[in-house]
Amino acid sequence: MLFTCPPNIAAAAAAPAPQGWQARLELGFEASGDGRTILAHRRHEGPLRVQKALYPEGPQVCHALILHPPAGIAGGDELTLAVCLEEGAKALLTTPGAGKWYRSKGPLARQTLDFRVAAGGVLEWLPQESIVFADARGHTETRVQLAGDAVFVGLDLLCLGRTASGERFDAGRLRLWSRIERDGQLIWCEQGDIEGGSRLLDSPVGLAGQPVCGTLLVASELADAALVAACREIRPLAGEGAVTRLPGLLVARYLGPAAEPARAWFAALWGVLRPVLAGRPAVLPRIWHT
């Protein structure tokens, strides 16, 4: 049974007293005998919630909107989202708007995503973009454990600085860590360290002066060469995009000037990928249009 959600993998063994919001949300999905996916387990601590289960595309896929009422992550906050899908369950999770990493005078902010998907399950993690304020100090970890032929689709879209107001990410730091395992075997591990004001932000071997970067990870053996070729035919309207195939994994990267063309490109890729991966057409969450 998967609903024994793991402890926060980002927590230190002997941490100082918390200085910000301490929040944890556990969700467990299971498939009923008629193929319907239900939200069977829900538990929260602190300001991290989920609205009621939604079924905009029928009972087979459960949509859930992850809510963080403070609207952003500040120094000292520690947020954990633990999601478990039982065999055959299908769930799509998103957020109501752009996430925010606020500036901090010193304390580190942490976000931990811990996903477990049993055989036959499909988990689509499609949050909206995260805006990283100048002087933010954050650390985010994502761990995905898959069993058998489980499918995972995960999006991570970062906007460095509030570009609409002319802000650059000239100070602060954001560290990223992600890991995907299938049947206990490592298939993906990546670490990133984005330091505000560093030369890497403007270097052609880094972010080339672009404030927006994003990654779409697809863990499935169904992501074959033909599917990758179809994805490579899709070009972003602004910025640059690339699609790579690794054993059991498809990786799509974006680098560009704004979140809108990035989101549109990833949505177009998803439109090609989802019918193959999940046997269903892509239905964008309504909240993306509000």
C-alpha cells in the first residue's frame, strides 16, 4: 500500500526552531473497479491545501488544485507535498497561479515534492511558473519513485526576477535537486545551483541573458524515437527549445524571454505526448486560462 507517505526528505536531523510556515500536504489516489480515480487520502498540516477533486475530462482522471494561501515561499518556510498513486490511478495536479520565491534576509526557504506511482498509474505534475525574486534564497527537491510501467510527467518553469518591473536576478540563490527511480533503479538525477548576479546568467554556456528557463520530464518507455521526432517539429514562438531522449526518459528544455511562450511550447508538447502516454487528448487545466 502506497498511502504511508514518506517523511520530508529535505528536513535536517537537528534543525533549528522554524522561522516561517511549516506546511505539509499528503494526497493518495486510487482507482476503483470501474476505472474511476478517486482522492482516497488527504491530510494537511499548515497552509497547504487541495480543493475538491475535479473531473473536467471524465471520471478516469482526477484533477486537483494545490493551494498555498500565503501565495509564495518566504525565508524559513518549509513546504512538503507528498503524493501517492495506487495501481492504475491517474491524477493531474496543478496550481492556481504563478508561484513565488520571495526575497529573504537570511533564512533559507525549502520546497519538497515526493511522488510515488504504482504500476499502471499516471501522474501529471503541471504547476504554473515560479517567479524567483531577487535576493530569494531557496532550495527545492523533487523525488519520484515509479513502479512497473507507471508514467510521470513533470514540469518546472522558472522566471528569474520580476522582469515585468525590470527586476533582474542579481542577488540571491536557488538550488534545485531532482531524482527519478523506476523499480528502485536510478534513471534521472540532476542538481542545479543558480546564483544571482553570477556570470553564468549571461554566459552563452549558461542562461545567455534569458530570464526564463524550464524543463519537462517524461518518464515512460512509450517515449520512443518517433515521439521525440514529433516533439522536435514543434518550435517555441520566442526563445529556444530542445528535446532529448534518454533511456526511459524524454527531456524537453526551454530558454527564453518570457513565461508565456514557454508555457505555450510545453503545452504544445504535452498535446503530442499525452495521447501516447495516457491514451487521452491533452485537456489544459481551466485555471491556466484565468
